[in-house]
Amino acid sequence: MAHGTDSKFAFTLDWNLLRTFMVIAEEQSITRAAHRLLRGQPSVSLALKRLETELGCRLVDRGHGAFRLTASGRQLYAECSDVFGGVARLPEVIREAGDEISGEINIMMASHVVTPLLDEALSELSREHPKIHFKIRIDTSVRVVQAVRERQASFGICLVNHRFADVEYEHMYREFFGFYCGPSHPLFGRGGLSMADLRDFPTVSFDTDDINDALRPVALLRSKWGLDYDIVGRSSQLEEVRRMIQCGLGIGSLPIHVVERDAADGLLWRLPPYDDPPAVDIFLVTNPRKRQSRAETLLISRIRQAIAETPLAERTYRDTATGPKIAGHAT
């Protein structure tokens, strides 16, 4: 039978004939099948004959009191069992499809957001709901909040300088900023330094490293020790601030827990202050007026749950190896 004929057969066949045949095969009797189907025996016999005509083969050998499916009949019964088994599962499949969570989640973040609270939520959600897609954009904290206020982002994670009444802020974690220099810098590898030793060197900074902006604690420390007079490079991206520091353009501040590996690998050198580095808080920012999708709602709730269940002390990423004790530093 040609493929085109096969397709036509599927559309023209009376599927009730298949259901009748299945009952005949299961009952091993036209009479019992008719009784089960609440139909007359002649009607059931006619249905079987019509199906055999449609298929062009005999499905049942009967006579002299015997009833036996032919090889074609046994094969058809196996195929029909699969088909009707699938049909029987349709309500369940449809319910499961309705329960499937999909869609795109748009996340806006400051460039130095590094926390297992987010990473674990993303990992779990992706594993449990593979139809969800994620889009993560990095921008300044001001623009992150703006995107959330304008409902262009599902939510934001960033520093907060000025709070708006139309969005909600939840303290996600606290990080500490340390000052660093690169391998070519004159202070690289030197121990026993003080803040006063940093005064005569150029610096690089984040765009938000300002007394009136989100990195105010860092800016205040710079101002106190005169490290804000010769700023030779700025960027809103952590990667670029780190690049300028590593290239030796100047001293700069970076989140300690984010660049700990770079310090251990000798790509950065930790400078004072060692004992009391400036602390910066990072917030989850959401807009209660935004109608969230099921995917967005689920991810936000996972993050909020992690925040609620994790004490602030465990959401505070402290300096784990201060001053000259950092791996790779000289004592």
C-alpha cells in the first residue's frame, strides 16, 4: 500500500470498526462482543466484514465452532491496543501539558552578582521545567531598577541607592569590597601595607563608585584616604574594572568573594584595608504591578524562599582570607 494511500486510509476509516474489532478479539466471540457492545450480532458481524474489506485481508478464522485471530488479526489487535491505550491517556496528557511550565524569564542584574541563592534556584528550575528559557542582562543598578519599574524585566538583582515606592526590595545578600592591584603594579606582592601606602597611585572604579550612588561605602573609604583624585578608568562592568586592575592601570575595588580565585591564582593582589572592608548590600527588586507568568512567579518564589530560610550571616560573603594570608601572598 503506497504512502499516499496509507494517509487516505487513516482519514477515511471508520475508527468505530477498530473498536468493534478489539472487543471481538478480546471476547473471542461475535455473540459475546455484541452483548458487550449492546449491539445486535448481525451489526457486529457486518462491522468485522467491513473492516476486513477496508484492509483487504481476513482477520478472524471462524467456523465449525472455532474462533481464531489470523496473523493479520493478531497484528492489528496489537496495533489497536497501542492506539486506544494512547487515546485513553489523552485526558492525563492534556492535564500534564496544562501543568507544564514554560516561557521566558528576563532577569536584570548588576555585573557582580555572585550568589548561590540565585544559582541554585536557576539550576533547580531549569532541571524541573526544561521548557523555561532564561534571558539575563547586565546593566548598572540604576537601569536595573528602572527596567523593573517599567515592567521590562521579570525582576532585578542589584545595589540600591534610592528606593522607589512602586517597587519592592528584599535584602538578598551582603558582600565586601576589597582594594586590589595587578601583577605589574609596584605594590603587587608587598605585605604590611597601610591605606596611606595607596595614596600616590592612580585608581580605577565602577561608575557607581560615588558618594551619592550605590557604592557609597566604597566611595567614602576612597574619599577618606584620598584615593578619588586620580581615577584613570571607569566602567559599569565588573569584568572591565577587573581587566583595568589586572593590566596595571590602577588600584581598584572588587567584591572579595567574587575575585577570590583570581587572588589565589596570582592575577590580583589584595591591598588594605584587611580588617574592615566596606560592606555593600544586594537586593532582589520586584514590581508588584507586573503580572508575572507562572515561570516568573515560580523563580521569584524560590529565591524568596531561599532568602527567608537562610540566615543573614550565611548570606554575608565575608573575606575568608585577609591581607597577606591570602593564598599566593607573601608574608
